[in-house]
Amino acid sequence: MSSLNIPIYLDYSATTPVDERVAAKMMECLTKQGNFGNPASRSHPFGWKAEEAVEEARRHVAELIGAVPKEIVWTSGATESDNLAIKGAAHFNKKKGKHIITMKTEHKAVLDTCRQLEREGFEVTYLDPQEDGLLNMAAFKDAIREDTTVVSIMHVNNEIGVIQDIAGIGAITREKGIMFHVDAAQSPGKVAIDVDEMNVDLMSLCAHKVYGPKGVGALYVRRKPRARIEAQIHGGGHERGMRSGTLATHQLVGMGESFRIAREEMAEENIRMGQLRDRLWDGVKDMEEIYVNGHMDQRIPGNLNISFNFVEGESLIMSLKDIAVSSGSACTSASLEPSYVLRAIGRNDELAHSSIRFTMGRFSTEEEVDFTIGKVREAVTHLRELSPLWDMFKEGIDLESVEWAHH
Amino acid sequence: MAYSDKVLDHYENPRNVGTLDKDDPNVGTGMVGAPACGDVMRLQIKVSDDGIIEDAKFKTYGCGSAIASSSLVTEMVKGKTLAEVEAIKNMDIVEELALPPVKIHCSVLAEDAIAAALADIKAKRAATTKATA
Ligand SMILES: Cc1ncc(COP(=O)(O)O)c(C=O)c1O
């Protein structure tokens, strides 16, 4: 147990540490001795060298998703990419139609962008997921209208880790001539991506979930057939006018390197993640009244999202103070609402309040997982001893039948 | 979020966790909150014939501050008369535990639990008085 570093980090879907190899590359692009030039400077070698580094990074990002480098537009992260893609495509096509389709389990960067478009007069359909978190294809087809111009569906869900059938959706949007945007912030290095096979027109990416730095991302913008978007940030005309602003060489190099490593190590890493996830699940699955949230197989291997019924998530997190995880409990969210993703897949408030998301990553170990299993079992048992709901459950009282004084 | 030392102390070493017989005529039970809101408190008090709270037990489903608030309340009510306990207000709990503004509702719930337990024992006593009269 001596090698355990407490607290243990099991929140890789929130963000990842930067891989040492990535950090080393980034540090070469900062100081006077390094590659610090402005990639847009055309008049001297400082600029040329920086541009070279940025273009190499662009190739790495393109390669991971089966795109060509010219289709990659650098941004500050997936939030900006989502804004640029959805607003950009909706605005560009507003004469054709003003209807957008998305899902209730999308990241806020997509949902709030859609809300803004509603305020501007667009109409948005927010589809319910099935109980397993996946999109219902029949319902999706039914939602498509004559005036639908943009469909935005995420690849991997950040809370429950489920993987949507992007190729299945892309086949439909391509046939109908609808722009298809995919928020793939959580997928690189975890699920294979091929934008051509999947018929994706626009794809949001970021570095900080793949062992790259925070504050950098990219938007894939298809060239054939061409995806047209309106710029949201105007200025010096960088990135072919789609996103102005001096390119942050060190950030982009970091993203490129992290994507290069992800492509090379993905197959091996996924096997290891799957083993760790199974180990964690095997260690807790015999406990009473626990539920996995989201489809068990159609999900990335490093994610396990569990509701521990009759235990409240924030207190569970408090008991698990040696382990860094996140919860769908209202008490841990800024909004004081339980996870909207868990509500959308049909979990009741209690189960949403009781959820813990464990996400494992490159630096997770079996030892850490074993330690976590022990702590989780101990904490859940302790909190259930404190829980009047557990008492009632044990007495056979149906909690749904009790009249609670809502406050 | 950082918790105060007092919250952590009550959370890690909760006082008076348990259950009293709710059918005992000397036991008042108050259960407040709702699972859907993320907190449910059950406070039970055992009251002597001369109106002194001899024992108190709680069980709480909720965040750390809710658990700490109910644990504290069991300590506060023990040995007091019903009238004294009635005077306990949520701000007493907020001050004692140094609860931040977002956790004030936990103290309100604890005050509600006291009121509910008192109401229950009073109703029981009123019923027995009537029955014996
Ligand atoms: C699915 C998804 N979309 C978008 C984002 C936002 O990404 P960023 O932090 O790079 O803006 C995240 C991460 O928080 C995410 O998980």
C-alpha cells in the first residue's frame, strides 16, 4: 500500500493531468531559447518555425479522427467549439430553416448554446434518451422536419460514458442534407473516430481530457461536402477566418502531442481501462440496491457511474475524502439540482442524488481500485446505518407510498 | 467545498445515531424532508413523565451538514424540558456548526425535525390523557 498517493484521482472525465511527454513538448515553445514565435509571422524564421510546429500538431489531431489537417480549426476548448459549430451552422443556414435537434443529455456547452439560439428565434427539439442513455433512432427520425438544419449529438457522454451511434445518425443526416455536429470532447483515445465513415460535418474536440493542456481545443469542419459556418470571433482572420486570434503555439503543440500519443496507445490503454473498470465493478456489485447508470457495454471502459440507493451523494463524497470522484447529487452542483443527465435517463431524484461517477485513466492502478473498493463499501455501509430511508427499505416500506413534506 | 471542523467532527463521529420505539407513548418521532430533495431527517426524543428529554436519537439521509445538524440537535435537546427545546432555533445550529449560506436549509430542516418530534409527543400525551379521563 506504500505506493498509494492519497487522494486518489478517479475523476479523469473532469480533466486529466498533462502527460509528461506532452508537457516536455509544450515547454519547448515558451521561452526565448524555445519556439516562441507567432505562427502568423511570415517575415522571419521565428514565425516559420512556430507555424511548422502548429501544423505538425494539426496533423496529429486530424489523424486521430480520420480528417485532413485543413479541416481542423483551433479553438480554446470544446465549449468554444460547440458554440462555433452550432451557432455558426445555425446562423449560416438560417434562410433554409431554423430547427435544431439535440438531446437532453448533452453537455451544457451544447444545451446553453441551443438555449441562446432559441432566444434568437430558432426552434430546438431536445430528445429524450432511452433508459440506457442511448438515442432512440426512431424518435430521432420522427423529429426531423423540412426546416431542420442542424443536428447536434454527443459521441461519449461525460457523466455516464455511453457511446452514441454516431455513424447511424450520420447516415441519416447526410441523406437529408442536414449539418451534423458531434461533441466528441470525451472520445479521443477512448473510442475510434472516423469522420468520413461516421458522416460527421462538425466535431468538437479538446485536449484536457486526453492528457493535454486545458484551454485548447479544435473544431473539425468538413471540406467535402463542405460544411459552412459563420465565424463567432472576428479579428485577424486566422484559421481561414473561422476563428481569429493569435495561435497559442505551446497549447496547440500540447494538444497535438496528446492526440498523437492517444492514437498510438489507445488500443492498449482501453484494454487496461476495461480491466480496471471490471475490477472495480466486481468489487462492489454484490452490494444491495446499487445501480449502474447508462448502458453497460455501449460505454467507454474507464467510466463507472453508480447510484447507491438510500445514501446521499455529497455525504458519500465526504466519506470518500481520500478518493477524488464526482457526484450527480444536487449538493455538489452549482445549481442545487440533481444531475439532469440521470433525470433524463429516467432515474428518480433519489437515485440521481445517490450517484457517484468513477472515471479511471492512464495513471490509475489496480492498487488504487482495490483501495477504492474498500472505502466505498465502508462508506456506503456506514451511511446506510445512518439513513432512515435504509431502515424503511429494510422494513419493507415502499418509499414511493410515503407522503413526504416537500420543502 | 470546505467543511468547518465542527461539521466534520459530527459527521465523522455522529452522536446518538439510532432508533427508539416509535410506539412507546413516551417517544416523540419527527420525520421531515423528502428523498427527492436529497435530505430526510428522523429525530426521536424520549420524554420523562415530568417533561424532561431523557434520550434522543437520529437517523439522517442527506449531505454532511444535514447529518451534522441532526447529530448536534440530539446533543442540544438531551436533558432539556419541552419548553426549552421549543425555543431552539435554526440559527443556533448555523452558529454552532458555522454552516455556510448554502447549507442553512439543513439547519431549518433540523428545527423542523424538533418541531415535528414535539408535536408527536404532545399529540400522544393528549390522546393518553383523553383515554384515561
Ligand atoms: C462532453 C463535453 N463537452 C464539452 C466540454 C467542455 O470542454 P472544455 O472544458 O474544453 O470547454 C466537456 C468537458 O467539460 C465535455 O465533457
